[in-house]
Amino acid sequence: MPRMKQAVTRQAQQVLNLLSAENCHMTAEEIQNALPDVGRATIYRALFSLERQRQIRRLALESGVAVYEFSRPQHMHFICENCGRIEDLPGNPGAEAMQSLEERGYLPQRADIMIYGICLKCLKNNKEEQSNV
């Protein structure tokens, strides 16, 4: 039976508007700081509801932190191990693997590809610090 679309509360719409900004990845705490008039429990209820409706995605990072993003077409993520910045990367190399699984009878839902490394800004800052020594 198809899931009926649930109404979005005013507070959930505020969360959705915040996360729909380009390349926006935020923790629940960051969302709460950006929406100080919305209580913590309400933020978590909104995140749960929006995730269940597939309007947002929850990314569980290697560090144990969860960040949320607006649901966009599947894409990869680059996570800086130095500053924690998350950047969306174009393309979906997981599509081939998902197609292979479908051909074998599986029903894959999505592929999350996260690449960890050092971002350009941190590399530049590191080079500047080394040249000042």
C-alpha cells in the first residue's frame, strides 16, 4: 500500500527551507542554532518526519556525527578530515553497482559514496602555515 503524504508542519517547513540551500549539510544542533525559536524536540520530530517522507536524507559520518541534507538526485560526498566540511560531488558511480544488483534480483534503494580527504582550503592553509615557519 503506498504511503500517504503527510502534512508538513510550519516548523518542519522551516527545517526543509534551511536544508534546501545549495550544498547544505547540517547537524541537528546546527539546525537548532539556525532556528532558535524552534525547540530541540520539535527539531528532532521534524527531522524524523522529513526523513521518513524522503524529503531530506540523514548521512551517518565515520566520526559518528549525523548530518542532514535536502534530498537531491544521488551524488557523492567529499568529507574533509581536517575541518569536517562536506561537499556534494556530481555523478553517481554507484548507479552501475545498483543496476548490477537489480539484474541479480535485488532491490537497491540508494548508494551513498563518501570520499574522505583534505579539502582545498585546508591544503592551502597548511601550505601557508608551512611557508611562514
